[in-house]
Amino acid sequence: MSKAPIAVALDAPSLDVARQWAGEVAEHVQVVKVGLEVFLRDGHQAVEVAREASGCEIFLDLKLHDIPATVGGAARSIARLAPKYLTVHASGGSEMVKAAADALPDTFITAVTVLTSLSQEQLTAMRWSGTAQEIVATLAQQSVAAGARAIVCSPQEVAAVRQAVGEGITLITPGVRPIGADVGDQQRIATPEQAIADGADLLVIGRPITGAPDLAVAARAIAQSLGY
């Protein structure tokens, strides 16, 4: 049975819990995501445990953002972990994205455009020029030109980004919430079905699965809603 294009965010309070969660969702999802908080606490072992427990592809979500030389060096430092995806901030500029892509040619360097926790009002207050959709599309185009093979954008911008970057680039959408789920700190959201319909290739889902009483049941329900 094929697995759903879902990356479960393993924002677990301990390595043992991360191992448990990864094992529980493995039957239903393609990817497990190790984020910054868990990686800083548990290091390379967090990735190794997630991969061993799930057998899934690894999304290492570090959102690197520094000068190109530093980002390139940071990317090389995790080369042995061989993640499928590694995130960098698109706003770090084309040279920074290129440094990461050059350092890890076998990994999908994944450019994060505008965080889904930011609203249009917040972007305006930060003096970002244009709508969220315009900003995201521009950052996506620049990142792909620099070597990014995947883009992170909110579900509300995914159709515009697909038009901007064309086919062959993996579009990843956080801020995905099933109907009735708590939105938490997310601002620009959509349901899993809508995000896929708009052109997303991979959905990042955390608390609607990891906060459920039974993670396997929650993951299966969302996977089934997508036809898997």
C-alpha cells in the first residue's frame, strides 16, 4: 500500500518519544521531520532514531540562515545523515542557497519562503513590500535559480509558487490543518485536501497527528482523506 505525501513533525519532548511517534506513523506517511529544537537537544542521534524507527525519508528542518560560507559548512557537517530534505531560509539570498546546494548535491535543499506563522499584517509591519503571495513567489524563483530543489510555502501560496517555478520542484506546505483542528500558531492555513488540490507535493503535519490520542489512527485518517 502506498503511503500518503505527509511529513510528520516529530517535535517530541524526548528521544524515546520521538522513536515511539516515528514507529506509530510509519505505516501511513512518506516522511518524518526532525526540527531545530529536537536536533539541538539530541543531535545526529535524533535523525538516526527517526530513520531507524520509521524507515521513512528524513526531512531535516534546520532553516539555516547565515553567510554562504557558514551555511555551506553547516550543510557539509550533516552530510553523513543523508537527509532527503534540508531547509534553508530563502531570505538568506541566492548565494547562501547555492552554497547549501553545492555542499549537499544529493539532498533536496529546501528553501523556506515566508513562515506560515506570519500574517499579511505582520509582513506589512516588517516593511516587506508586496503581498505574501508576491513575496513568496519571488523568493521561490530566486531559490530555484540558485539550486533549491524544494520550496516551503503556505497552502495559500502553493498554486502561485507552482506557476512561478514550474514542474519538477517539490512544493512543501506546513500550516496544514484538518477541519476542526486547533490552528495553534499558524496563520496561513488550509485543509490537507485543499493543499493537495492546489498543487502541494508534501504536507507537513504536526500536532493534528502527534497530539492525537492514537497517532496511527490520526495519520491513517488524514492519509485516507487524501485517497491513500
